[in-house]
Amino acid sequence: MSIVDQVLKTNKRYSGEFALAGLAMPPVLKLAVVACMDARLTVEEILGIKTGDAHIIRNAGGIVSEDALRSLIISHHLLGTEEFIIINHTDCGMLTFRDEGLRQKLERSTGTATVAPCHFFAFDDLRKNVRTQIKKVKSHPWIPDTVPVRGFIYDVNTGRLKEVK
Ligand SMILES: [Zn+2]
């Protein structure tokens, strides 16, 4: 059985005992999180939150990309979130390559250049990367200064979050 068939089977059981009907659309905790997509990071577990509590926006690296900004703006202005968190983590795959190297490798192996994505946003310094993401949110004219934006590094070997000041 393929993994997809397997998870669909699990979902059948899940929906059979579904108990979350009727949740309101706006996140209960008025919280939005931008986090890396890393499989070792389960944002809900790390933060002790549950379905309905927060918006969780994930991508490779926990990058405040144009699309993450789009989601944060909708999250705040249309769905009432009032605090933002950015989560990067130790041993991130984004520390293991450079944009240009990956681009060249893909162009060589596929025989094709492409205009998108124009950046992979690989980085070599976790703390610096978190600070850059915070700055990208804070400097956006459509995100008011009243929204606190805090950044953290999650340690995949201890489960601890460490704030980046
Ligand atoms: Zn990562």
C-alpha cells in the first residue's frame, strides 16, 4: 500500500470519530506562527496548542516569503491574530546548501533554467536568519507596530525553544 493510501485509511478512522465540528474560523489564541517545514517540528506539540488555536504557516526554512507575508496580512486583518512567532530550528536543511549551487545543480540535471522560484533563501547563520525574518514582518507597511513579532530557534535534540533577541 502506498503511503497516501495508508494515510487515507487513517483519515477514514479519524473522520469516523471527528469531534472538532463547529470551530470558529478566527484562531482562538489570536496567534500566527511561521515555521520551517522540517518533519521533526510539530508546531502544535512544541507550543502546546490545539486545532483552532493558531494559524501555522510553514515553508522550507521558516522564511517570511512573499507568500508568508500574504498569509500574515490576511491572518491579522481578516482573522484577528495579534501576535506573530517565527520558528527556525537547529540542523535545518537550509544550512546545507547555497542558492546558486542548487540552481546550477538543477539546471545541469534537468537541462533547463527557470525563472521561478527566483530564491531558495538558503542561509548559513540561524540567528541572523531569524532576525532577518522578524525584520521583514516588522517593516511591512500593512502590518501594524502593535503586532509583536518574536523569533525562536527550536532545538531538534532537546525540544527547547530559545528566543532570538
Ligand atoms: Zn528547517
